[in-house]
Amino acid sequence: MNVITIVVSAFLILMMLIGKKRGLVKTLFSMFSMFIALILTMVLYPMINDLLANNEKLVDRIETSIESVLPIDDILKKEVDKKKSEVIDDLPLSAALKDKLNENNNDEVYKALGVESLEDYIVKYITQLVIRAIAFISTYIVCQLLIRIIGMALGLFTSLPVIKQANSLLGMLAGLATGVLIVWVAMAVVSAFSYKPGCKYVMNQISESPVLEYIYERDIFLKSTEKVE
């Protein structure tokens, strides 16, 4: 069991305990608010993504950051005869991101991104992932905060003695489900920034853990940010 598996397991247990303490009603409201926030995010985040994608200063800053971390040009100069897939495999990226880069390394995606060279493709592809992640997560957080304001009124209802015990026990299960949703959000962010050493380490830890890889492959937030346009 690796470090990230231990951290995620501890977090999920903590969420169960928090769910037990808060009770079913409040925890279910928390889950419900996450789903509503997700739906609102799906509707609103494409507009935020377009705004960020058209922000030249932001795009330039992200591309510069990626270029400073990835030695793409050096690898291309040293390994002139290498295939594109081999160049990608030599980059200091997580296995998951390398797979995505190789999978989308075709003329159709090059045209969609407006690039011609392998180096530009890699930088543009990762930049798009980062911008999508920023747009998605920031929109989601705002929606979640707005919805949670409504939850302040739930304290009166959960104080009723009749539902107090069941409220506590069922809250544990709801807390676990909420924890999984939060882990999915975290995985989506880490995946987008996996060109950075710290996030790459986390992604590799996820790949080495059957449990975390199972959770990662079913990440609904991640699927929303990976589509190339």
C-alpha cells in the first residue's frame, strides 16, 4: 500500500466519521448540493473555459510554465530519429498523461489545436487540460458555495429525537459517498497538472494502486475535462 493510497483511505474514513457526526440529512444535503453544483458547472463552465482560453496572458503563462518543466526541445534535438510516441514516452510525465498524448497524437487533433509540430502539440494539449481544469473547478466551487448557504436551515430539522439515531448511522454512508466525490475532484486537478513533478508523483502512486486506479478510471469530473476541441 503506497503513500497516496493511505492518504485517500484515511480521508474516506474521516469523511465517514464526519458523516456520522453530522447525520444523514445534512450529509445527504451535502451530496445533493455536490450533484446540483456539478450539473450547474456542466452548464456554466464551457463559458468560463472560453473566457480563460481567450486570455492570452494566462495561456502564455501556462505554456511558458509547461515549456520550462518539459525538456521537449532537448529530447527532439538529441533523438532526431525517434518516433513521436517514443519522444512522448521519454518525457517526465505521468503514465496516464503519456497515454492521453499518444492516443490523441493524430492529424485531426493537430488541426483542432492549430498546431503542426510535436512540441507545439504537447504544449497546447497540456495547456488545454490545465485551462479546462481551472475553469471546471473554479466554476464548481462557486456553485457549491452558493448552494451550501441553503444548508444552514437544516440544523433545526435534524434536532428532532425521532430521526437522530438513524440520521447518525446513515450519515456515515453518505459521508463516504461525499468523500469519493471530493477525491474525484482532487484527481481531476492532479491529472491536469501532472506535468509538474509533485502531481506526476501522485499520478504514478495512483497507477500503482489497484484501488486508486479503479476510482480514477471512474472519475466523472475527469471525463468532463479530457475532451479535445
